[in-house]
Amino acid sequence: MVEPIKTTGNGVTGRTLDLGKENPSLGSKKISEILGNITSDGVKYHLNILKKEGKIRREGGSRGFWKLND
């Protein structure tokens, strides 16, 4: 079992972005396991916020990786 990480002052959206920077190949299920106390659907919600804000994009489809926009 993966030990949950407490979210920082950035909140869940910020921590999700941090995890994408640290390991771009993580999917929503793995991110939810790492963060703890959030479902994969909850992570998808925060990933969609980041995509709408133009901060990230998914390259290579569902088996791809997260790419941070400049």
C-alpha cells in the first residue's frame, strides 16, 4: 500500500501538479493512491482544472505522460 501524502498549502490541485512534475507518467488512479483520501474521479476533476488553465496537457493518449506547458 502506498502511504498517503498530506496536501500542502497548494491544495489538491497544486499537489496534483507537483506529482505530474515529479513523475509525468502517473495516472489518476496512482495519483489518488499517493495523495490518499481522494478518488481517481476527484483527481480527474483537478487534472481537468489544470488542463483548462493551460498548465498541463496529456501527450501520448491514456498511456502517455503529463507535459507541463511553459
